[in-house]
Amino acid sequence: MEKILIIDDEVKLSNLLARIVGLEGFEVFEAPDCKSGLKKLEQQPGIAVVLSDVKLPDGNGVSLVEEIKKGHPEVEVILMTAYGNIQDGVQAIKNGAFDYIVKGDENNKIIPLLHRALDKVKLTRRVSQLEKQLGERNSFDHIIGKAPTIQAAVKLAQKVAPTDTTVLLTGETGTGKEVFAQAIHQGSQRRLQPFIAINCAAFSHDLLESELFGHKAGAFTGAIKDKRGLFEEANGGTLFMDEIGEMPADLQAKVLRALESGEFLKVGESKVQKSNVRLIAATNRDLQAEINAGHFRADLYYRIAVFQIALPPLRTRSADIEALATYFADKFAIKSAKKLKFIEAEFMSALQQYSWPGNIRELKNVIERSVILMGEDGILHVEELPLELLNLASASPTAGQSLDLAEVEKLHILKVLRQTGGNKSETARLLNIAPATLYRKLAEYGW
């Protein structure tokens, strides 16, 4: 039940309005003046809308709006007056009032107006809730790993986050550079402003320039209307440029100017645009070597490498694989409406033996695939792993794993079945056994 507060020193009118509003299914509170109204807001958390008279014994409703908004920005205020004037109405709206109405003449508008104000309150609450969830999901607490190397990277990121310093994230593909960039943004003073990401390797030279700086209509073939660039979209916030080492040299000079002066030119325009962005760059290349080879500008490197953070590859933090795999398995089980009970030891052992050239991104993809293949028993079995990991599990059994002939036979049959894409006839042919024998064995395995 939504809560409504009525502030009016005319008791009879206040009581009448309270009854009318109460019949709409709202919980109604009353106060006779500004002081008691503000006190009621503190005592009754969750008040959504205030209906207030303009003339009050200890103040003016127009000024009261400003006080309410300072302490309770999510609360909407509707002002009511017996003597409306344009000046008060304009000032009330400037102070944050939802609306300003005249008593008597507009009584029939109160209930519809109240519902519209409540719609706005609900929308504000929803946006606030989503922002909170987004902040929690992108915070440093969301970065999984106890390995000293990843913890050292997190500590560095936490120190630089509150500043406006440019950050360069280095490391192999798939090590979580964008996750770190989002956490740094979330830990900064810019967290309520946009976080915009772009992969520089995904665009040709001309398209990348247009994406970064925008263009004017007619600047090139296909430019049928003006386009805002990412420097403009990210104004006040953070621009994350992944794979910055792939950027063409002449475009590097334009990015450097935008970073140094905050000024840039749209493609096809002569008017200088301004933007205030914090840059977080990332690369899997050795930029020093790229400078020596003449592929990357030294001046841009020194500008973006003010604060470097190296992210470790997954193969150097195998102790974190179990926590990461469990997190992804739970996430994808929920996404696919499956109930995950547990992950068997052989499955986890195979994950820990693999070298993970694609790092966390590859692990995430492997777990998603395995959850899709997971049976109704809710257990992630080693057989659900891709072939390259299944071979590891077969070649290097863990302590306590069965080594009898039946278990080895099972793993081999299932491996061949996966190689044939589930084609049982082809599997039987490759195994040189009768199809009936294969069907009987698969039935024994629960397949």
C-alpha cells in the first residue's frame, strides 16, 4: 500500500482530502505545517507523494518543496493553493514540484494527478533499483579470485578508481579487462555517468573514426544523417577502448588530441566539439614493441600508460578455476531453467589440468556448453566437457577415480560418440561393434 502525506493547516479540508485519498486504497498521513510534515517524512519511510498547501503557518509550500527534495529526492510533491499565481507556479516547478493546482477549481484533478505522480515515483524507484544492481554486478566484489596475482591487480585498480587518471589494462585475450574497466568506473566519481566500450579491432579505419568522433550528414557515402561519436556519448563518464593497439597510426594522433585538450572534430565538420571523458584502455599487445616497430605512437602510449595494471592469465591461477566454474555453472543453470546439484570431481579436475589459452572467456563458454548438455540428474559430469578437455580427463585420472576396464570403456565410447556428433551408427562403425551393443551400453550409462 502506497503512503501519501497531506500537509494542510485547514483541518476540515485536510480530513476530507484524506478520506477521498484513503478510498483509493492509499495509507494517508496528515500534518498541519512544514515542520511536522518534514518530521512525518522521517518517521514514515516510504511516503511516495506529498499533497501540500502553499500557505502554511510556519512557511511556504513552494520553499517546502525544495527542502523535501533535498532530503527525499524520490518523493513527488503536488502543491495546492486557494490563490494561484503564475510566479509561484513557475518557482514550484523549478524547485521540483510535480504539479501546482488551485483548490476548488481543480479538485477533480487531484486523484488522476496523484496516480500520475505515483507512476513517476515507481519509475524512479525501478531505475534506482536497476542502478544499484548494476553497480553491485560491476563492483570489485564481483571479481572472483583469491590468487595473489589477481588480488594484486584488484588492489591496484581500487587505488586508481577514485581518481580521474587514465588506466592501461594489459593481458591476454579473455582475462577480464572489460570487467576491470567497469569496476574502476563503478568505483569512480563518474559512476552515475555513462560507461561506453568499444573494441578498436572490430572496425575499419574510417568506421572507427566515425564511431569515436561521430560524423556530419554527407561526410561520406552512406552518412545520411548526423551521428554522435563515443567521445560525445561518454561525456562526463568513462570511455573504455579495448584492443587500442590495433588502432591506425593517424587515428592515434586524433585520439591523443582529444585526450590532451578535450577537443575533437566530427568527420566532415570544422566546428570543434568538447568532451570530458576518462579513458581506460586495454591491449593484449606489447605496446613498447609496437612503438619500436613504428606501429604505435610513443606520445599516445605515455598518455594512456599513466597507470598500468597487468591481468594474469588463467593458467597461472588454477586455484581460482573451481570458484569461477561454479559461478558460471550457477549462472547458466538459472539462465537455462535447470537445477544444478553439484559438479563431479572428474569434471573439475579436467578443468584444472587444461591450459586455457582463451582464459576466463573460454572457461565461461565451456561451462555454458556443459550446462546445456547437463542431464536431468543436475550433475555436471566429465562427459559433458568438449573433446579436448575430455581427453585430458581420460589421460590423467584423478586420485580415487575408477581405473577399471568398464570405466575406461565408457569414457572411450562417449568420447567417440561426441566426435560423431551423436551419430550412433557411425559411432558403432568406428568402435567396430554392433549397433545393438552400442545401444545397450548407452542405456547402461543412462544415455
